[in-house]
Amino acid sequence: MVIVAGHIVVDPQQRESYLAGCVGVVELARRTSGCIDFAVTADLVDAGRINIFERWESRAAVEVFRGEGPSDEQGAAMLAADVAEYDVVEVRSLT
């Protein structure tokens, strides 16, 4: 399993429009083979922060989906980004 997690920073005035532009990507990802979960969400305390969380069955599934990465428009709106991939060795349920 691979987890992609972190956050990006956009101008607080642009956050809602940035998130609206991500709806199609989230829908596509969730329909993609190998995607377990995919979320792009507004941070509750930082008006310019957008949290990223993805869970994939394999690195291959991530690579098939990822393609070229963010669109030019999305990339231009990002002021900063701190997103990383994690290879998961073991999973324990908390429920």
C-alpha cells in the first residue's frame, strides 16, 4: 500500500476556487483501479492550506493515475507544497 499525504498552500482568497477545480480529479481518482481513498480538503484552521490524502493499493496504481501531475493552472496557484509518498508495510485497524 502507498499513502500520499501532506498539504499545499494557496492564496486564501483562491482556496475555494482551487478546491472546486479539484472535484473532477477526486472523482476520477476514486474510480481508478487501485485507489482506496483520495481526498483534497480545506484545512480547518489555516485559510490558505489544502490537505492532501491518498491511499493506493500499490505504487503501480499511483503511477498509472498520476500521469503529468497538477494542471498548469493548479501548479501556478500553489504557493508552497509539502506532500510525500509513504510505503506501508503493515496496517492495524483502530476500530
